Amino acid sequence: MHIADGVDERKLTVELCKAYLRENGLRLTGTKSVLLERIKEHIQWVYCNFVSHFSTGIFAGLHYFNSGL
């Protein structure tokens, strides 16, 4: 899994990884590969919660409304 399209993980420094982790309240310890894995897991968690929130929230109601039911 890539962190994001167009992001070359080899060019990310440990300091950039730690800055992301610090901003999101995540642990800062580990090797660069551990930090990258932690970032990937966090991004996936955020995405899944975002999708879950909107699939059961207002957009689910709009889908119901637009379906003519």
C-alpha cells in the first residue's frame, strides 16, 4: 500500500514521518519502516471511519430520498 498516489516513500524522511505522527497523536518510536506502516494504518483507519460515517449519516438519507421510496 502506498501512503498516497504520487508519494515516493523513499523520499520521506523520518522527521516528516514523525511530524505526521505527532500531529495525529500517534507513537513516534520505531524504524522508518515502522513509522510508515503506522502512518498507513492511520490513513486507512481515517478513511474507513469517514466512509462509514457518511454511509450511515446524511448521505444515506439522501440516497433513500432520491430512490423514490
